[in-house]
Amino acid sequence: MKAYKNILIIKMSSLGDVLHALPTVYALRENCPEARIVWAVHPAFSPVLPGKPYIDDVVYIDKKRLSSLTYWRELRRILHGYHFDLCLDLQGLAKSAVVAFNSGAEEKYGYWEMREGSFLISKGLAGPNKHGHVIERYLDTVRCLGGIVDAVEFPLPHIDGERAGIMGRLASDGLIGDYLAVVPGARWTVKEWPVAHWQTFLSRVTASGMNVVLLGSNADIPKGTAISGFLSSDHVFDYTGKTSLRELMAAIAMSRLYISADTGPLHIANALKKELIALFGPTCPDRTGPYGGKNSSYIHMMISPTSRATAEHPLINDPDCMSQITVAAMWKTFESVMKKVKK
């Protein structure tokens, strides 16, 4: 790989997508140890980015202004100041093409799936994992540029302060012992496991004496309230909407087991290499599921019986897809995983 001196990575959103791109910045740093690496991102997702030695600087992109030519001039001035010789557009959309166009980079590339005209700005690089997991698709950009990729690693920010803070909050709220971290919501409603299913399943969990910490964004507050109110248990701690993104990471990191559907925090758990249970129905786990652990046995997926996992989005418009994952099936998986976790 060429000894690039100034590299721009464009991956602005969403949470899971940004996390999927972290192994690529790790590989770039391994191959270009002296380069200055800059990441262009929406501010909301920047807390999951690591600092040095992996990323030297962050450029915050205002998505609301990307259609403004005035903003284009601002971006051009900011980005040209870095004198980029390489730009990697891992978003592959019109909005990221705007950033790449204004980057001033001598070489502009992206992974092979460049959409919305982004291929007019950056050259898509197709490697051996063209139809594989999205993490490998991103890593193929490094491979195609002559780089060596010998590991899938997720460089993450330091969260020691957040760990101490969350630990103190949970202790003051009365939590004693281990807990499950559960995120009941998802960005797309069609990907969510029904609240009634969560209520029934978590009733069995808390009856066994296990603590449950409910996590998620402000949008998940109604689900957290419905679940915690239904259970009315001293073993349930509803933290939906009550954590920052890094505090969410800390709460997941300290849990015994993480459970959710296909949503951003799932990919935090994967990056932390936590034991987890992921519920997939309308989306394809072969493309975007948990990936990159030292031992793939830590991944436990349950696919809706009607899902066609070979398709990119097999049942994206089926509102009943996730309800076909039964509480009985979830409990069976939970018991199996807990036996393993306790070893």
C-alpha cells in the first residue's frame, strides 16, 4: 500500500454503519502508521469514534446544510486544509459524495456498492468479499489498495469514566449482581420484537432472579415504560433515554449478556465482543449481523421462519415478521447461552 500521508474517511451515519467501518480505520493505521487520518461524521455518532492513534481529527458534517452551496464552500475550505491524498467514501451515497467532491483528495475511492451517483465522484473498489459481510466489503477497499488486513478489530474510545458513572448509578438504584442489557427498540419498527413478547420473556428472566437493564434512546422510552410497568419487579432498571451514547456503551460493556433486535446498540455489543443474542427477521444477518469476534460462537441469532437470509432485505415490508420469533424460542436460546456464559 502507498505511504499515504493524509487520509479522509467518510462515514457519517448511522450508528451501526459507523461501527462497521471501525475495522477499516484499524487496517489503515496498521498499513499507514505515519498518516494523518481524519473522519467525517455527523456529530450524533462521533462518540463511538476512537481518538489517537487511530483517528487524528474529526470533521463534523451538518447534514441539514449539505444541499447549500455556501456550506460546500465552507467544507472545501476546511477539507482542503488537510491536503488529503486519499479519500475513502464508505457511505456511498449522494451526501457523502458531496464531502468527497469537496475534499480535494488526489485519490477518491469507495467500496463497490456506490449509490445515488456517488460513483461519479469516487471509484468503487470490488474485492473478494463483494457479496459478503459489509465489514469485509469496507476492508476490501484497503486490500484493493495493496494493504494487508490480518484482523477484524474495533478500535473504540476509552469509557472508564462512563463505566464508573453507570456503575454508581445502578448501585444507587439498588442493582446488586449481574444483569442483562436489553434494548427493546430499533430504528425501524419492522425490525422490533413486539413489546408483549419482551414482557413475557423478561417476566421469566426476572422471576429467575436475574437483573435486567433496559437501554435505548429517547424513542425507546415508551417501550421501556411499558415493559418495566408490566413487570413491576425490583430486578428491572429502566434506563431508556437516560444515558449518553458512551454511557450506553459502558452499560453494555459491564453486562453479563446483551439482547436486542437489529439496531445500533447491537453493533456496540459486537464491537465490545460481548456475548449476545440478536433477533433478525427483515434484515439479513449475513450482511449486517454481528461479525468479527475472535470466536464466532459468541454470536447467537434467531431468524424468523419466513425470512429469506440470502436476500438483502427479505421481509422489510412485512409488519408481522418479528412476531414469528416466539418467546419459547427466545427462552430456549437464552438458557443455552446463559449456561455458556456461566462457565
